[in-house]
Amino acid sequence: MTAISAIVKRLISSNKISFIITALVVLCATSSGDVVLSNGNYTWLLAGLTPFFFVFYDFTKLIHLGASKKDYFVGCLICYGILAFCISLVNTAIHLLIDPVYSAQTVINMMDVCKWIENGVIAAGLQQMFFLLLVMIFLHVLLSMQAHWYGWLTDAILVAIVCIFAPIAPLRTILTGFFQIIMFNSNAFLHICICLLLSAALSLAGLAVLKRKTL
């Protein structure tokens, strides 16, 4: 646990660029019109940026310092959990405390769009947290595979799914249903369970990929 704790601290401290970029976007982003996106949603940018730094920068550094691949991956998962909680907390606070101030505009938050807020603030925050955790783990595994042929194959499959499923109505319905389950899901218990199951499955896949990963 001591090694993992040290890895977690190093991962968080080395992720300063992601924090700075996200903070600047949240503070500086402006929108015009009667309906605008909540600035709190820009905190999600941190979930999108972090896996890039963990995979392409921190992995090599930590392995050279003597960290094991397993400890590195566990440390990443812990960091993703911490960040998912913090992002969800900040966005929820902004949605509740700051968004209502803009009385002249209708402020839309993804918590509303995804129907999470219908379940109450606490349940909505948990849904957001586990969804963001799933996103970060997915990105981490996908980025980790890029040096291998199966990474390119996965990229091709994902692109093909979007390009083929989107234009064809029956297939588009399937794709829409998938996103309704993992994102636009008002059933808090079902949504959280699905996100956790997918996160666990992706984590196992990530460990398998990591075993093959070299410096």
C-alpha cells in the first residue's frame, strides 16, 4: 500500500497541466444566447485529459523509478476514482449554487440532460461520478492499446460502429439505446451498476494490456 500511495501522490501532482487547463476553461468559458451550457460541465474536461498524461507520460516515469505495472495500474484506478468524485462534487455545486444566478438565461447542465437530477442531488452526483470513472478507465485502456495491432483494430471498430450505425435507422436505434443505458439513464441503481460492471470489465482488460506493454 505504501508504494501505491506514493504512486497516487505522484500521479496527482504530475497532472497539473490537466488541472490548469480545466480550471481556465471553467472560469473563462462564456456562452451567448438564451440557452447556455453550464460552466460546471467543463469540469468534465479533466476526465478527458487525465488518461493521456497517465498513459503517455507517467507510465514510463514510474516504471523507470521502479514501480510495478500492477501498482501503477491500481494507482491510476484510485486516482480516477478520486478525480471522478471531485469533478462530480464541483459540477454539482456549480449546478446548485451558481447556475440559478443566471436568471436571464436558461442554463443547461448534463446532469439535467442525462436525467440524473430527477433522482435527487446525492443520487445524481453518484451517477455522474461512476459515469466519469467509466469514461476515464475506457480512455486509459484505449490509449494503452495504441502501440499494438489490437489497439488499431479497436480504433477501426469504434469508427466503423459510428459510421455504420449512425446512418442506418435500426442500427442507430441500437446505438442510441446503448448510450441511454450508460449515460442518459434516469434509473440510478441500474445506471450505477452498469457503470461499475463495465468499469470492472475494462479494468481487467487494462491489466491484460498492461502485461504486454513495454517502455
